[in-house]
Amino acid sequence: MNYWTTKNHSFNVNIEKNLIRAMKSKGARYCKMGDNSDINNEASSWWEDCTFGVADQSEVADQSEVADQSEVTDQSEVTDQSEVTNQSEVANQSKSYRKLKQDITVTTVDGDSITGYITHWVNGPCSSTNAMNWFIIQPGKYPTKYILTNEM
């Protein structure tokens, strides 16, 4: 592949040369996970909860209006079984997960601090390079728009 060079290092990465150039022109920096212990710790302040799915929580009916299936001991207490089933289906389609925040401050391989968001992540082995457990941080907020050129 190509090399990402820093002030003091050079790393073989799985990123095209023109994209490396564009990312670096916007301030992107190479970092190692080992220098940033919170990067793999989803309980750290670098991470936040996120929910995705078919229905936004605001679209889901008020929980007090629909009997919770697990709390019903006698099925005769449920007046509209289809309403409970449909509510459960909607809840099951929404998934929750942890994601990295946009404004995290990390240490680069050159020892500098930079605040931004992770734009490229390699956790473990990766094809086309022997480098493992590294990431590229981009200053600012997502998304950063890159202009790719064929300049040398």
C-alpha cells in the first residue's frame, strides 16, 4: 500500500496515496491504540450510547399506554394483544450500541495532542499492511470533505 509519514515515523497503511495527502492537508494525524488506552474501553468518557432502528423513540407509543408483556401475569389483562405485539416488534427493531464521540483528545505517535474524531480505524491485523492497532484522527466534526488530486 502506501506510507503515512509523521514528524518522526513512517507507517505502511491501507490508504491510497491521494487520500493520505487529502487527509493530512485537513490536519489528520496517525495514532496508535497503545498510546490511547481509552480508545478500546467502551466504558470510558470517549464513548457514548447510540440507538438506530426503524422507529425513533419519539415514534414509539407511550409505554404507559401499552401493557408490558413481561409484566402481564394473566393474558386476560391485555385488552389489545396486537398492540402489545406491534410495540414489541418496534422495540426489537431499534438497536443500541456504543460509539466513539466526535470530540476526543488523543495522543499522536509524535506525542502531540489533537482533538477530533476517528476517521480510519485498524484494530488487529489488516490486509496490505503489517501495522496493527492504529487509527487516524481528524480534527473538527464529522464529516470532513476531502479533495483528491493526483499531484505528487
